Amino acid sequence: MKTIAPPARWRTFPANNLRRRAWAVGLVGWLILAAPGLRAERLEHIFAAIRIVETGGEADPAAAVGDGGRSFGPYQISRKYWLDAGTPCDWGDVRKEAAAAEVMRAYWKRYCPAALEQGNAEVLARIHNGGPNGHRKLSATEKYWRRVLTELNHLKAQAAVADARGPEPKLASNR
């Protein structure tokens, strides 16, 4: 019986080296999935998801207190986190959402500027929760990340519905 050779375009690797082919296919797949445009999240969605997880549905996020009284505000920022971020705001300002968000941005800019620029929600959330090396503490920050991801998916779904509906129609005035 006569064997038929595969087309020339398949011969980019030696025929007996399947590991190289599998590696190349895996690499291409990883590059596609890890592309910044595909993983990027809107920063306001990341902040909103973290706020929901951190406050646990507190009616007044500014009044939220956690970690046995060591963390405050809508993003549960501790004094150590605030000092590490190096922002010019006062410690008491972390109870205000805008100031707390600036503290988080400064912290992320210090410890994960590429993730901040790319909108990599996983790295940002894990570092917010686990400290400067939070993205490496996979088991310690896994539960937190899953909770943030769940909220992020809810927020994205709500935004998609709102975008699909388009702008709100203007109602005729009775005047």
C-alpha cells in the first residue's frame, strides 16, 4: 500500500515531533485568550464589583467597617493599605468613594501598573485583597476573585442590556 505525504503546509515541524505542534497550538490559543483587548474590563465595572463584594450590600457603603475595625469605607481600605498607596488624602477620607478609589488607583499604579493599564480585573482584585503579591497568592485570593468575577459578570450583563435598549425615550411634557 502506498502512503500519501501530508500537504507541504503541514510540514512546518518534523512529522514525528507532536509536542512542538501541540505547544505551538497552545501558545496561539493562549495569546488569543490573553490578548489585552479581550481581557480588558472597564475600570468603573471593576470598582463597582469590588465595592459590592467589600461592602456586602451595606446600605451606606461609607459606613462599612471590616477586618475587626481595621478597614473602612466602600472598598474596605486599611490604614496600612492607605499608607502604602502614598496618596495625599487624609486617612478618614477612605470612607468617601472618590478618595478611596484614588487610593486604590495609586496602590495599583505602584504594584501592578500594567494590569491597571490593561484593565486586568483578576490581578487588580487579587492585589487589592491580598496585598502587593496578591496575584501570586492564588489559593488565598481565589474565593475573593470568584466573588468579584461574579459581580463583574452581573454588571457587564446589566450594561449589555442597557446598551441593547438604547437611549431612554424622551417623554412628551404635559406643559
